[in-house]
Amino acid sequence: MSQKSVEKFLGRIATDEEFRARFRADRGGILAELMESGEPLTAVERAALLGLDLESCERFAGRLDPRIQKCCTRRVPPA
């Protein structure tokens, strides 16, 4: 069921700083990687995720309680 994959992806975007940085750097590659790992996504879902406004995602992530955030311990290059 692809809706679960979308929800899982959005949760990860919201809580995982390194994942957001990787997605910012290579959106198509990250989606391909997820699909290769068994996450089903329709063409419509892929297009919608590729078009995500990452600034909005960053603002949302910044408002979440840090106890549910996954911190990035590596240096992430600026966007």
C-alpha cells in the first residue's frame, strides 16, 4: 500500500535532519533508493514528493519537540 510509504517518507523528512539534507541534494536518487528497498510509490506520489517545498519541511521540523528528532552528527553541506 503506497499511502503507508508516503506517510513513512513524510515522517522521516520531518524527524531526520540527515535524510532531509540527502533529499535536498538528490531528490530523485532518494526516491529511487526507497523504492529499491521495497517502498511502493505510484507515479503521482513520486511527482508529489519530488515537488515538496523543503523550506516548509524545514520550518515544520524546527517546530517539533527535539526529543522526537534524529540529529545529524555529520557536517551537512548548506543547501
